[in-house]
Amino acid sequence: MSVDEVGRWPSRVGSRVLRRFVETRELTLLVLIVAIIVGMSLASPVFLSLANFRAIAIGMAPTVIIAVGMTVLLVSGGFDLSVGSVLALASTVTALLLLSGASIPLAILGALALGVIIGLANGIVVTRIGVNPLVATLGSMSIARGIALVLTEGFSLINLPPAFGWAGRAEILGLPFLLWVALALVVVFDLAMRHGSFFRQLYYIGSNEKAARLSGLAVDRVRTLAYMLSGLLAALAGVLLASRLMSGTPTAGNALELQVLAAAVIGGASLRGGEGTVLGAFLGVVFVALINNAMTMLAVSIYWQMIVTGAVLVVAVALDMLVRRGDE
Amino acid sequence: MAAPLLDLSGITKWYGTTRALGDVDFDLRQGEVHALVGENGAGKSTLLAILSGVVAPDKGTINIDGRAVTIDDPSRAQALGISTVFQELSLAGALTVAENVFVGRAPTACGVIRWSELRRRTQQILSPFGIEIDVGRPVDRLPAGTRQLVEIAKALSLDARILLLDEPTSALTSDEVAALFDIITRLKTRGIGIVYVSHHMAEVFRIADRVTVLRDGRRMTTRAVTETSIDDVVRAMVGRNLEIFAAETALVPGPVALAVRGNGAKGKSRHLELEIRFGEVVGLAGLMGSRRSELARSLVGLRQPSGGTAIEIKGRPTRLRGLRDAMARGIAYVPDDRKAEGLFLSMSVTDNFVVTALRRFARLGWIERAAATAAAGRAVERFRIRVPSLAAAAGKLSGGNQQKLMLSKWLASDPAIVVIDEPTKGVDVEAKREIHKEIRRLAAAGKAILLISSDLPELFTISDRIVVMREGQIVGDLPTRLATEESVMALASGIGHKREGEAA
């Protein structure tokens, strides 16, 4: 560091700390989350209870799992609208396999494999054929949802073997198993995105695809694998949801893709690619879930909740743009 | 005598600490073609940018018809009757010729476009020049040359009196060039003044009335073409004392590292043979359209070698299946566009450095941050890259430092053969020197280097041999100490059609 820069350092230290804070999205979100918790504890006696937190945790677990895959994809410059439909399809396929007598592990594997295949198809259409990810996954979103409805004629599938409900009910150390799964995925993928040589490639690809190609990265292969991961995690969320509800539900996860995208973007991922962390996306999901829960506690109608979620998304991204513009 | 159509005096422009133009005078008369020539970085583009209102000069005056004007944005330039046809065409490909010509100004009735009127008016503009295009065709279905004409028609529809043409023939076939010159001649008779920027001396002497030579941001000379010669102009463009590294450091080159063999395509006797040995820097010269970039890209697996040619690596014929394949064989390619193709601007210096060697810095799929940072730190020191910190975003570095970072990044994979495209485009003199020294050091360390550059002095400074390309063929291959800038220029632009000093 040159003398000049050392000299300038003290006068800028104040604004740097502030900027650092705004730039570190995770920290901002954490503060907001704490603020909501404190505020709600004062506003509602029921909010600060184990039962309420457990309900929030179980409710958001599938969203968290899907948000992990979505973040990986967003960082690579990709995008997946099909996750909500894949969740529904995986839940119905698991149920169908179970009802047709397949063993529980086989049914789960079948559903997961289906998720991977849909992700592979998305990846190939996007990277090899060059279809815009928005269009490609809009298509597969419709197809996957359609298949789920055709398979079930629109009805939920019930009477699943009781043992299948273990994952949805079980608790470990007082916390729901679903939450443990979601947290484990967050930790593993957050670390992998920071330090793993495979996952680091996604940042290069999302930040400058052409330069990534010319630097010798296998851009298409890596991106296709990111789509497969997104499909796999969406299917996993579907299997866990089926276990919790003890049914295969073809209408599950409607508009979930938008919630997940909103959470990931609030958590710092960019639709242009190259930016975002799994931890940020996780906190984004928590943040949105808490806001929704708070509104429920305050007896705000579910329809209003949609409006608020949308507004929060736009405000978060707008603030981000403003901070960046100030940067230039 | 009436005031000239356009009169610039004392134009000066600085970019940071680099002077792009210093005290330049330039004038244009009615019905005249005034050519503007000079090497890359001489200041031609800056002068055009000033005239078209894209950048503002720091000093100097601009007069049009003897009245002082300020051209502070492109629409002002348009209002003053100045239209620019840039190298990168600015047409909307999916729209028709007519819509492109009248972009934003189509005749309407109650807000609805009057298509037949639009087509008629477009025809009206095109027909006096004998341009025959179906004005209802989408522009991207037209050949490149015709698109250039549409671009010119667009300029004319704005009642331009001053037309700026930037390398208008670089994408044209010789028939198209003839058609363009025909149109330029007609424009002259209508009193339109044309500033014609080109590298091609032969063209300049065919079409221009006067020629102004810029070098290092200064005007060297302005002469009527009848009173000067290509040799004089080229000398004015390049004349300078060069610091030549090659001669003093040249070692006996090693075995052939990379070679292109074979006579090229389709009956024509296309000559395309090139050898690069370990320990030497081969400079590849050629004008725009000489296809030297295509040759370079085929050497690194980014495109198929052109018909009839084959690539040999270390003496063995090889078909490269792509860049990754080339890298696996020890070839690195440093592209010319550091922002679009080279760097990850939003990512840190360290991240940029390790990208070509992610696997080397990883153990069990986990990147060893400490090792990566240490290696990046060593590279920063060795290449004297000035960075605020290793964690700073690459986009925050200056052009020269970005260029050095880019070079260091490709060397991180420790290649034996390096193909470098325009390593000093838009960097300051000091950074340029350091990059040159680094390239020489690589050669001294036994690497084989192919250097592509539009900057002739640069080629002379660091190459052991200079290979000249024109129209997809190699037309000269000479040791640097036997070459002169004049001879390279002559070979590259095809004046004299002589083939000098073929390598034995």
C-alpha cells in the first residue's frame, strides 16, 4: 500500500465502515431480523414462543432448501422458475411410487432422480441450445406442473405408509428434522461456494462468461450441473414436504419460485450473476418468513402479505442499486 | 476565400495523465475528402469522438462556416450537420432499411407510421447515389458492405454536411469499396465534406484530396495527396527512434513450438505458414481485415484452422478441440479485450489471478486461500501491478495494471506457448514498457511467444521476427533487424506487392 493511500485512510474510515455494513448484506439482514423479532415480541405475546418459531421453521424449510439451489444458479448467471413445479411433481411421484408398493428409499430416490433429470434438461436447453433461462424454465415449470396434475388428476394422494412420515415429524435435539436438513445444506453449500474449487467457478462464469470460457473453465458443463443441483434440491424439498403433509400434493409450491427468487435477491444475489451467498439467501428466506409471520400475528390478511413481500423485494433491490450508484 | 466548412484549431485532450491530442489543427473544405491517418493511439479516434460530440476537448476551438461552435453531445453534432459512420455499425438488425434510415423520425399520421411514405423517402435518399437496396428488408439480411451504405444513407437523411467515416472499408469486398468510392465522389459534388479515417494508404491516395498525419496526438503534416507520396506519409506516421530489446537479448531460439502448415483454401494460392520457436517472440503484423486474429484464435483452439492448414505443436500435427484442449497442451491465450474477455471486474485481484489454475490451488476440491493469496501477491510484486490490496476488485485498477493482471493470470497456469493479442491497448507508456520487458523475460525463460499487435513500434520493440499478414495470407516473414516500419507497412497494405525476406 502506498503512502498516499495510507494517508487517506483515516478520513475515509467512517464512511468505509458504513459502506462495509451496507455492502455486507448478511449483516444488514441480521440486524433487520433481530429488529423484527424484538419489535414483534413487544407487539404480540404469542410471537416469542417455541411453538411459533417451530411453525416458522417447518414452514420455511422447503423454501430454504430450494433457495440454496437457486442461489448457486443465480451466481452462475442462471435462473430457474421450475422449482415450485418440481417440488410438486416430486411430492406426487414419491406418493405414487409408495402407493404402488415401492419401498420408501426407492420412492425417494425415484423422485430425486426425476428432479435431477428435469434440471439436466433445463441445463441442456439453456447452455447447449442457448434458450434464455427465463423461457426455458418457464416451459419446464409448466410441463412439470402439468405432469403432476395429469398423474393425480388434480387430487392429493393420501394414505401413505406411516413410516414415510418420519422425516416430517422427527425432532433432533428439540428441533425439527426438516430444519436440520435445511441448515446442513445452507452450511455445506455456503462453505462450498466460498472455498470449493468447483463452486468458485460459478462466480467467474456469472461475472464474465466470455472471460471464464477464455480462462479455460468448462462453462457449459458447470452451468448444467448447477441446473441439475437446483432440480435435485427442489425435488428433495418436495419429498420432505410430502413426508410432512403425508400426502402427494400436485398443487404444492405454487408461486414458490417467486418467493425463493425474492429471498435470494434480498439476500444479495444478483440476477445478472456473479454475486450472492447461500447464507444471504438463507437470511433472506428467514426475513421474508418473519415478515409474513408477523403480519399473520397482527391479523393482516394473506392477500396483503403478498403485496408486502413484493414491496420488500423491490425496495431491497432499489436500495442496492442506489448504494452501487453512489459507489461509481 | 470563404471560411472552411469545418475548422479546428489548438485541439487538446487529456485522458487522465495521457495526452490523446495536443494542439491539433484540422480543417475541412466543402466537397473535399480529407483523410486522417496515423498509427493506433495517434489520436484519430479521439478527434472523431470530439467532432461527433462524444467527448469534449480540454482546449481549442471548433468553427463551422467560420462561426465558433461547441459540440457538447451527439445530438448537437447532428444539429450542426455532422454525422458519423463508426466502425461498429449502429443499426437495429431486425428492423428494415427504411426504419433504420429514419430511426425516430419516421413520417406518421395520427401516431401511425406511414409505411409507403417511409419507403418512398428512403428511396429518394438512396437513388441519387445509385444505391439499390430493397428498403423493406431487415438490415441483418444485408451483406456487410450494403449495411455500411445504409449507415451512410442514415447520415445523409439527417442533412449532414460533414460526414465522418471511420475505417469505412474494413469489412468491405473490393467491389463494395468501389461502390462506396463512387458514392463518396457523388457526395463531394453535392458539397459535402468528408473526414476519412483509414489505415489503408492505397485507399487514402485513391479517394482523398488532402491527408493529415497524426502521431502521438500531434499533427505531423497536412498535404494535398498530389504533393506527397505514400512513403512520405508512412514516414511521418512512424518516424521515431525505437528502443529495441530484441537485438540485445535474442538467444539462439530453441526447437519449433508451434507451427501452421500448408497452403490454404480453394484453388487460390494462399500462403499461410508460420513457425514459432521456443525462446523467441514472433510479432504478427497486419491491418484490419488481414485475419491475423483469426489465425491467432485457430492456434489456441477457438476456431477451426482455415481450409488446408494444419497446426503442429512441438512438431506433431494436432487438432485442437477447443481452448481447454489447447491449455492442456501448454498454450495460453491472452485476449485483447481485457474488460469483455480478460478479467472478472467485480472480483478480487486474487480471484482473477487464480482462475486459470483453480485446480492447482485446491486440495480435495477445497481452495487453499492462503496459497492462492500468496501466489497472487508474488505475481503482483513480480509484474509490479499497483493494487490497493489483493482483495480489491479488478475493475478498480487502472488500464495498465489491469493489463498486467491479465497477463499474470494466464501465466499462472505456467504455459510453454503464449499467444498475446494487443497487450498494451490503451495503457500508459510506463506500463507499456513494463509489459514489454515482461514479454521479453518470458522469451528468455524459454517460452514461445506469438504477439499480435497493431502498434508497429511495439512489434519492433519486442519481436525477434515480424510476420506480416494481408487478406488471410502471410506476405512477409523477416527478422526484426532487417525490417523497417516502412517495409512492414508496405507489405501489410499491399503496396508494391513485393514479398520481402522470406524466412529460409
